[in-house]
Amino acid sequence: MGLKQEVERLHNSKEFKEWKKQNKQTYLVHGFIMLKGDKQTAWQIGYYDKKADKVTAFFMEEKIKISPPADIFKKQGILHKLDIDKIKINLDKALDIAEREQKKHKEIIAETIAILQNLDMGTVWNITYLTKSFNVINLKIDAINGKILHQNKTSFLQYKAS
């Protein structure tokens, strides 16, 4: 299922409605999925609590699972609200755009991570490829018009512990 459908399924679920009653101040900040070959994980949908500076993730499996609020990975500031209704480029289209670009690197992809989020540059599909040669290719694709806003390639080995 696509992210919009999964967000709708989440909003209609008993689990979310009960949780939201106790967490009225939270808002949608991301949709996250991992792909390996033709297999994919369930969507993870994140809601941010600005006051607590934590994110609660909903794992959209057959039965929805809720994570405890967790610290978040961010440079500084708050996380921007994600308006799912403004999205024009779905995951499949974003992956098509990203794949055409990553093929220029002539790498064999081991895993793909896709996150829909609202960054300072706008609402983007943040797509990261982990390659079999231990490189990381990252692209940020505008989720409204499909333009590539950023891309880079780095060695995964640069992140090793010293």
C-alpha cells in the first residue's frame, strides 16, 4: 500500500485514535520504508511531539504497533509538519527518478531507504541507497515536482569507529 493509504488506515485505527487523545499536540513528520530487492518493510509513520522533542513511530504491519516516544536524529530546531495531501510524487515515481540517477554511479544496490519528510528545502523523498561496495548514495527529490534537489555519494567506511 502507498503511504497516503497507510496514513489513512492509521488515522482510522482504534490504536491511533486512542493514542491521539493523549497526544493532541503531535503532528505527522515522516513516512519511512526500507526495500531490498522486491521485498519491503511495512511503512513506519512518525508523529512528533514538539514539547517533549520526541517522535512516536507507528509500524503499519497487519496489526499496527506503536513505539515508545524516542529521541530523534536532527541537526537542530524542530521537525516540520508533513502535509501528506500536498504530495504529487508517490514513492514509485520517486524511486524511478532516483534509480535513473543512481545508475550513473554503476553501483550494485543492496538496500534502499526512503523517507518522506519536510526539510528546510521543502517536502522531499530522502532516498538512500546502500551499495554492495560499501558506498552510500543519497538523493533528495522534491515530492511535489520531482526535481532532484540534492545528491551525494560517500563511502560507508568513513563512518567506522576509530
